[in-house]
Amino acid sequence: MPDDVDSVAFSAPPFISQDPSTWFSILECNFKASKITELLSKEELGGEKPTDLLRRMKKLLGDKYTSFDKELFLQLFYQRPAS
């Protein structure tokens, strides 16, 4: 696997044989949410101010920030240890 590819912990929902297209839609949404969460959780405060970290995390989400779960976003932000 190339060094620039990140792995993501992910488990698929149970297959819906009566409606496979819905299952694939759910699968895709879950995957995207896992990937975004994984990216955000890798961000570290380092020597930055907390506001700089918050700004960088928002930038990672881009246009998805407005629809991203705010509670989850804040949880991920508060998990970063202060330096």
C-alpha cells in the first residue's frame, strides 16, 4: 500500500437484500463519515493555539462543515491534548 494512503476503521451495515441500492447508499455515507472522522482525529495541537487547530479542522471538512455533526466535531476537537 502506498505511504500516502490512510487506512480507516470501518464496519459495513448488515446487507439489505430487499433494497440493495439503499444499502449501498448507507454504506457510502458510513464510509465517508468514518474517513472524515479519521482525518479529524489525526490532527494534533502541537505548538499551535487551540483556535488554530479548530480552524485547520474546519478547513479539512471544507464545505461539509455545515452539515457535519457539530457535537461529534467538538468531541474530536476536545480530544486533542493541550501542549
